[in-house]
Amino acid sequence: MTDPLHYAAGQRIGVLTTEPVGLLDYLAPEGGVALGQLVVVPLGPRRVMGCVWGPGAGDFDAARLRPVGRLIDAEPLAPSMIEFLNRTAEYTLTPLPHLLRMATRAPGLADPPAARRVVHRTGDPPQRMTDARARILDTLDEHGGGPLEPGELARLAGVGSSVVKGLIAAGTLTETEAARDAPFPRLDPGRPGKPLSPDQRAAADSLAAAQRKGGFSATLLRGVTGSGKTEAYLEAVAECLRHGRQALVMLPEIALSAEFLDRVEARFGARPGEWHSGVTGAERRRLWHMAGRHGVDLVVGARSALFLPFRDLGLIVVDEEHDSAYKQEDGVWYSARDMAVLRASIEGAQVVLASATPSLESWVNAQTGKYERLDLPSRHGTAELPEMAAIDLRTEEMRPGTWISPTLARAVEARLARGEQSLLFLNRRGYAPVTVCRACGAQVGCDDCDARMVEHRVLNRLVCHQCGATKPIPTVCPACGVEGKMAPVGPGVERLAEEVAARFPNARAAILSSDLFSSARALKEAIAGISAGEADIIIGTQMVAKGHNFPNLTLVGVIDADLGLQGADLRAAERSFQLMQQVAGRAGRAGDRGEALLQTHQPDHPVIRAILSGDEEAFWDAEAAARSQAGMPPFGRLVGIILSHPDLGAVTDFARHLAGRAAPLAEIGAELWGPAPAPITRIRGRHRVRMLIRAPRQAPVQDAVRRWLSGVKLPTNMRLAVDIDPQSFL
DNA sequence: AGCACGCCGACT
DNA sequence: GTCGGCGTGCTC
């Protein structure tokens, strides 16, 4: 009998270690070993973790092979998981061991099997029955007679642990050993969900039908906050659970997960597994094991949850799929959204990308028919966006040093008179984005990277928004030495708040800017206060675009809609379009669409016009036109090469060196693109530079990059990472 | 001569 | 990733 997934004792097998050495041949241990089995293998004088990855390569002297050490007490990785890791490594040009490391990152994974003590009911009620003892027995009955951990049982019953001990002594309860990690409670898809509107019902049915059909499918689910997106995809989850498969819902930030877990519990009667950096080690280990044993039905998690070793994954939901948090830009560079599609296709699963403001890539994939597209009309039938209009700053009378136009000021006055709230949106933290010397014109830059420093009056310091460095606000010009000529130029939210206070002296203003809150709780309280009507005018950065709704907000004023329309960032216009839609969507309440006013110097700019109409197709056309004007082919791919080194000179020198040997790129019609070398940032003591390559869409980019980089030797201490598709590039 | 340091290759 | 070997260059 030959089982291709099992290797007999003494057979030569390939083991992938978590060390950079990669695949090495070993001898299968006594009793044989399964494909995907996690093992400990000897490597030089050390023992390291590895995974049985297939038959051995056979190119190593058989006499020198060493046998596998011990097997790790964990379910073997499924063949589909192995394929997923292989393909992800190939796609992102990441060494395979890094991916295995990422996929096995759960504390205590390699620990020998450990047990925990549990009690369950075995004997008759005790002779002496007491209140506390009765409560223990009742609680145990409620949980199906056990088994439960003694401490947990005492806690649930609200009595001391000595009561449990007494019942064990009396023979009513028996203590036994159980596996350390317990399965998660089952979710019940049969419970009734929230009543759905006809639109939501249609979307839910369509998703459930795709799930029922089985196999790979990809759907872009569009709908604004409150449109019932979540309810719709929870029906796909329900369908998935009915088929006995596992589901994964990814969320961009941990902060969103608590509320989501409650909704899942309300829908399915139990809490799902939770996976993100805030989860304790023991829970992570439990979830990791349970994913592999089908001991968990649904996992809610951050991007890294995609690398859990699911046994039978039937559905992946990527909520807020446009969110940049799905991109990991450290260690392994990957986009969890793209890799979710890859994993779903390997697992024969359904993938649902949900967003009110889809990323350009997903939008294009839906347009070209690669993804299905489902549109959920807005909250309860009202218009999706408020009434949108531009304020043409060229025709407004603006006093120097002010940023609120007379037209916008009148609109705010009208809201104040009616007791309604206004939001003034300015995506700039701090007091002033630039500090300039009036004598010589020099701008104060960061000493560690090439960004300009932003004045923060609250801190009374200059702050670099790129690397986080700070320094005192200079009184003497660092360039020309003239004293007393340094001046803040341009507005940030702190400065805008000054103008609001001067202009609307009787209004209560609140600033929402991420740097002004020390904790998530302080922020939550501030938002609750504003919702309760404690502010008339909200001054906010992009953090107002997310989540929270202000029920009495009827006006959104965008201070500078032109911000982010130009510049070297390819993604600026797209982000701006999404941001404007999200921010404008804050306005309006029951029976009142609200109004959004965009201050701009270029009301005829195609992107501004697309924002005003809320029309994604118009935006897409504008974007394609802008890109072709910038000399880019309409369809292509972008690859980022990221170099980092503690020494700034070393990075720029090496970037130049690489640029000089880029012949393999030319062979596939690709080229280095943009201002090379690109801006330098400093992150954790290393200078980082990014080189961009653009390539025709169908070109074998990975091969070319591999050939390009294989010939170069990395200087000591130089780190290199490759970021495939770093930004959309139509 | 003796030692600290950094570079480089091996590790199956 | 980590270890050991080896060459360089400094100090006693």
C-alpha cells in the first residue's frame, strides 16, 4: 500500500525548517510520518522546528542524512495549506521558511502534549446537600454535565473552588484529564437571523447560493455603513456552517472586532474564535490547534488569521477590503486581501470582499467579470450620499491665514442656528504642516528621513509624520541662523480649531485627531460625547471616516479637497476618492440627506467631479486618463523593491548598484519607474528606500525580478524585501 | 602571542 | 537563525 501522504520509517523526506536554510532531506522516523506533520529536526548542533513538505530532493549523500527528531503534537498541515504557502512564497518572492514561520506562530506549539484537569458528574448527589453544592450541580447540568475545569465551574456557579473539591471527595464529581486545548462551542446556523430588507435578502440569498454551489467563487459586496453588508455576508457564513465547513471573517482592525463578536453571538448563539495580536498566548495556541482539527467553526481575525491551518475552509470574508491594514509591510510583504483570494481558490472556497469604497483593483476585477459584484443600496432606501457641491476657492474671498470660506461659514452658521452639528474635515494632524524661515525660505525637515516636520502646538514640538521623530520648534533658522523669523505655514486641525473659535465664538468645538487621544478609551468617550451632542462643530482628520455615526450631523465641510490629488503617490487620488465618499457619508440623518461642501481650487478636476457625482465609473475613467497622461500603460503591474540598512549612504549606493544591473527587467518590457531612488524613511533605526518597477500586466514579473536579484550580493546588514503590486496600477 | 571582532559558509 | 572557523588588526 502506498499512501502518497505518508512516508514509511527510514524513507528520505523533504523537511522545510523555519530557519532560512529552507528544504533539507531527512530520514522519516520510526513509525513513519505524514505529509504536513510538524516535527523537530536536528540542524547542526541545534534542534529546530520543521514541517514534512514532501519526498526528499535526493541530491544529498544518503550516508549523511539524519533522522527526524520527534513529532510535534499537532494535526499535520493539509496539502492545500502546503500549496497555499508554496504559492504565496512564489507570488510574494518571500523565502518559504518565513511563511512557515508565519503559519506556525502560536506560543507553545512545539510543547509536548499537556493536559488539564476537568470534572464531570459521575455519582449520586452528596449526603449533605448545601446551597453552594446545589448551585455547582445545577451549573454542571446547564453545561451538559461537563466536563468543565474546576476553577471555571466554581466561577460559573459563583462559589469557591473548595466546594468543587468537596464534591469530588464525596464521589459526586470525578476529576479526569482532558486535552489541554478544548474545542470552541459550535455555532448554530439554524437560529433565525435579523429580519432583512428585500435588498439585503437578495444579496444574502445570492451569497448563500454561491456557497451552496460549492467551489471557488469571488464576490465584491458593495454597500455603505448601515446598508446591512454584515447581515448579508453572515448568511453566507450560515450556509457555510450548514455544509460543515469552516469560515473566516477578516477585519482590518482589532477595535472593530469586539462589536462584531457580539453580533456573531447574537446570530449564531456562541462566540467564534478570535485571532489578532491582542489575544493571549494560550488562546492563540488553542485556536491554532482547533483550526486544524475543525474544533472551531468561525474565526474572526486580523490579516494573519489567513495563515491559520484550517482543516476545511469554505468561506473567507474580507471586510473593508480597501483598508490598507490588510497589507503587511514588514517581514513578509503581502496583501491579505489578495492572498485570501489565492487561498480560497486553492481550498475551493468562496471569498467575499466587502466594502463601501472598494479598492481600485477589486473594482477593476469586478468590472472585468473576474469577480461577481453585488451592490447593496444604502441605509433603508434613502440616498446614499448627501447633497454634494463644490466651493470654488478661486471666487471666494479668503483672508490670509484663514481656511474657511464665506460660503462654508454661512452653511455652518445655518446649522448652528438649527442646533445641528457640522463636521469640518482636514486630513492634516497638528498645527501647521510646514515651518519656514521668512528670511531665507528654508523649511524645517526631519533629521532622520526626508519628510518635512509638522508643528504640533499641543506638544509644543515639531513632529515627523513619516518616522515619528520630534524636536523643539526652532527660534533660530537652522539654515541661515537668523533669529525670530521662523513661521508656521498652512493649516492643520489644531490651527483650524483656532479659526473656528475666532469665527464661531459661541459654538462648542471638538477636535478628532488620532494624536490627541492617549488611549482607545479616551477616544471612545470623546466620540460618545459628540454623539450625545456635546459639540456643535467637529474638526477631524481621516479618523472621522471610520465607523461611528453622529446622528445630529447634517453638514460636512471639506477644507481642502485638493489635498492628495497630486504628488508622487500613485494611490493618492484613489484614497482621496474613498476618503471623500466616507467623510461625506457622515452627513445626514433620518429624513435628511445632509450636505457636503468641498472647498477646491479645481472644481473641474475629473477626480473632484467624480467625487461630487459619487460615480465610481467616472472616477475610474478619470484615473485611467490621469495615468496614461503620466506615461503609464493603462494596464500593468507594479513591484516595489525595499532596501533597508542602518546607514543611509549604504541604501542609496546599493539602490544605484541595483539600478545599474536591471537588464533582466528590460527583457520582459519592465522598467524602473519614478523618481529613483524614491523617498527615504527611517523605521526602527533602519533607513528604508523603495524602488518601483512597472511591468506590462501579463509579463512574468516574478521571474524577471528573481533573475535580477539572484545575481547581486547583499552587503552585510542590508535587508531586501519585494512588494508585488504595492499600489494599484491599472 | 593572545584576543576581539567581523565576515562567510554550513547546517540535511 | 546560529554556530564555528578563520583572517585582520590591535594590545600587552
